[in-house]
Amino acid sequence: MGIVFDIQTYAIYDGPGIRTCVFFKGCPLSCVWCHNPESQRLQPEMGYRADRCAGCGSCVEACPHDALVLEGDGVRRDTGRCVVCGLCEKVCRADAHEKIGYKTSAEAVVEKVIADRPFFTESSGGVTLTGGEPTVQREFLLETAGLLKKSEIHTALETCGHFGKELMPALIDTIDLFLYDIKHADADTHKRFTGVDNRVILENFVSIVRKAGPPRIIPRIPLIPGFNADGASLKGICRFLKEARYEGPVHLMPYNSMAKSKYEKLGRGVQYQNMGELSGDMIDGFVGLVRDNGFEAVINH
């Protein structure tokens, strides 16, 4: 059994062709710009949209643990009392409450995504396991990937690369394509903005290149203002890729500030940080820099 928080169909930016994305909960990093804060914690959690709340109080009356209090036109949740039972979501007629994350089996996941096989066949697509960081749920990940392999469905893994080396043989055996985040080449800067240094991440990237081959891995660089969206940082990453003997495309993923509502829904609005804006000229410059360093640059949104 594992915990996922979404399964999205018809994805076109998460690997080749048309894909279905399975979102795992849990991540070992705490990136200050995180676009999916609902993926950070391994456990299911409740979300609340104040803009949808009618202030009727039905959820307050239904909560068996007295975790909700009606305040003005909205509801306040006591996270110490809430056990994430999801009853508030069931009784809310305004869809203001949402349970994020649910337990499921690898068989159930594969049964659901396999319905999209005609799209995969037509477009040379497949399934992308993402998150969060899927390797946090290693047994569930390997079981799901193994079943997809038996079903002859192309499987991609979106990963931050922060996982134990002992997991590498099984991943190489079951994953067809690694979509691998390289956020920064400097360990201290990486740790300051993500909570962990990048030593294991860079070592695992080199290991995949050597053991699986460059065609089975695509480095992806999130372009974050104030962190790595500058010439020196990108040159450092390109230098690392050359030293790793990687040859292939490099995906650039420009930062956007659209995650604010997600933090607010989780009751973590104070944690949201707007990292700034990237102009079209800036992005064009980064594309040119990567190309000047010998790599094909692909903008991936």
C-alpha cells in the first residue's frame, strides 16, 4: 500500500508522448519555492478553501473530534484534534474541504492508469511517477513500476535524486526514463534553499548515466530567481553535466508564482515565498547559455 494525492491524465510535459501522472506524497527536500506543497508530507491532510465556504456550519456539527470552529464567515481547523477522517469534505455542499492523499495499492493504481493505454500507444507515451518524491515510498514505487513494466507501459520517474544507493539497481531495472532534477551544483547553496546538500543527488545522477546510459535520463533545471537563475549557477550545472559525461537535452523549467493558493488551502500561507519573476528575455538568455555550453535546451513548463 502507498499514499498518492492525485492521478492526472493527458499530461504532455512529464516525459515523451501523452502520459498519465501518478502523484506520490512525501518528499525529503523542503524547497523554498515548492510548487506542490501538498506533496511534502507523507501523511494525508485536509485542505480548506475559505473562498468557497458558505459559513453554514455543517462541517462543524459533523466533525466527531471537535476539530472545526466556525469563525465569522469561515471555519478554523485545530490540526491537533483533526484526524483527517474526511467527514467534513463529505458533508460540505460548497466543496470547501478537501482530503489530500489516500491509501491505495499498486494494483489499483495500475488498473486505473492502464485504461489510458490507447493514448500511450498512439503517442509513444506512458505513465510518469511523480510527487513529492516517489522514492520516499520505495516499496510502493518499486511494486507499481514493476507492474507497469509487466504491462509493457513506458514508465518515467520524476525524482529529486535524493535516495539511497541501494535502491539504484531496482530503479534501473524497472524505470525506463529518469526525469532528474539538478537544482544547483554548489552544496551549500543547495542546502540553504532545499534543506539538504546535493552530494547524494549528484552521485546518483552520475551512477545512472554510467549504468543505464545517457538516453535514459534527462536533467531538469528549475529556474528559480535568487537561487539559480543566473549565469554562474547555470554554468556550474553545465560543467557538472559535462564531467558526468552526459550528452543529451537539458530541460529548463521556469519558476511561476501560482502556488500561493495551494499553501493557503493547507493552512500554510505564511510559508509561501514569491521568488520573483522571469522575463522572456531572461529565459531566452538561459536557453542560449545552455546551448553555448554544448547542450540542447528545452523549455519545459
